[in-house]
Amino acid sequence: MSLDDSSMSLIGHLTDLRYRLVKTAQGIFVGACVGLYFSSYILEFMIRPVLPHLGEQPKLVFTSPMGDFMVHLKVGLIAGILLSC
């Protein structure tokens, strides 16, 4: 915000920090929404090199009921973080 940081008070620094953290969270949220939309394509791209080595019926195996959902959520979040950088 201000070019001369030596004249800012503690409250001014905390206000500036809050502003920057909110903007960062907003950027990660928007990037995560885009990443979540494309997470199936990203996941397909990531597992493509492994599929020939999985045998006759290549498919991923998830060991928990929420495994598939959590993988898509994690891929979308990581893609969002990478997009926001």
C-alpha cells in the first residue's frame, strides 16, 4: 500500500497484511474452482503413463468410499494453487 513502510503503525501493517491475505485466498479460491472443473482431465493426463502397466483391465482402485472424490478435490486444489502463482 504505502511506499514508506517506516511511517506505518502496527495497525497499518496488520491492515495491509489482512488485505493481502484476503486477496491471496480469493485468488486460490478462483484457481481451485477452475482446477476442480478440469480435475478429471488433469487426473486423466497424470495417470496416462501408468495405464499400460496396470494389466488387462486398467483402472484405479480407491480403498475408501470417498477416495475418488478426495483425489479430484486434491488435484483441483493443487491446480488452483499452481494457477494462482
